[in-house]
Amino acid sequence: RDFCLSRGLGDVYKRQLGDKGRRDIIRVLRKEAMTMQEVAHRLKVNSGTVFRNINSLYNAELLIRENHGGHFFYRSKISYIQTIFDHMMEFFRDDDLAEEE
């Protein structure tokens, strides 16, 4: 999927990656897939909060959901997150060049 800087960066960065709780979830799910309940237990956070945050991250395509025996496991979609940061760095590099002229 192509990354749209004008729409994607603002939404993804501000609403998703700008929230510490969501960043913590992404960090925990980087190394292993977990259920929502496992994430809540690991982070010692209310399961309702984790439910809302995971759904939001999943809808923003920052998490991958896998169904194993009727249980949903989530893991971070690191390649997409890396693409966001790569585009963000490009965006700032281009701004820096314009200011130097």
C-alpha cells in the first residue's frame, strides 16, 4: 500500500504514534504476537483501554491480527511503521533544503 503523506502521516502520527499507551502496545507486540488480554496483563493496563487502543492501531494498519483457534493475536506491523518514519524523515529533509535556498 502506498503511503500518503498528507493524510496518512497526520492521522497516524498524531492519533496513533503520538499516544504513549499505543506506543507501548506497539513495542510489546514487536517481538511476539499476543491477545488483548495478554497485552493488558503485560502492560498492567485496563483491558478496556487496551481494547480501544488495539482496535485503533489495527484500523490504522499498524497491527496485524491472526486468528489461532478462535483467539485473535496481534503483532506490530513494523515494516509499515518504518515506512512512516522514512517518509517523515524525507518530508523534513525536503523542508530543510527549501529553507537553505
